[in-house]
Amino acid sequence: MMISALILWLSGCANSSTVITGTVSDAIDFKEVVVFYNITPDCEFDVIAHIKISGEYYSKNALIDGFRQRAAQTGAPAVQVIFLQQQATGEFYGSARAIHCSEI
């Protein structure tokens, strides 16, 4: 019983998440989402959501598109990639922020 509970708890820690922290708008096409890599946009912006993806994607570009898709679902026109890493399994994981920049 304790082993089952531990397995469920650990698998819950590995899940991906999107935590909404700002005002969500209507969804947009993910291809319209601008990507900022490890830089802060040169504009005033609001953070709409924090995105964490723990695997699921087998290329860096696919992971970036995953960030873009999640940002697009919140209506965010931009995503700021914070962290990217490849696991031993070949899957990529990382974190990003869905943002709204007044200049986009």
C-alpha cells in the first residue's frame, strides 16, 4: 500500500503544468506566438501563465512548440523560455512563461 502511494506521489511530481497567474484572453493560433529564448523582452509585459513540461517531447523544437501551444491557449502572444534540458530518455523538459507584451 505504501509503495503504491509513493508511486502515485512521484508520478504526480513529474506531470506538466500550466499555472495561470494573469488575465486569460481568447485562444489564438500557436503559430502567432513569438518566442523569447532566455531573455527578457524589451517592453512592459504581464505574465499570464507559468508553464512546466516534464518530458513528452523528443526534440527541442517540439518542446518549444508545446510552450507556444500552451501560451496560445491562454491568449498570450508571446512565450519566454526560461529553461530547457534533455533527459537521459531523450525527452526534453523545461519551463517558460506565457506573457503579454504591449509591443507585440
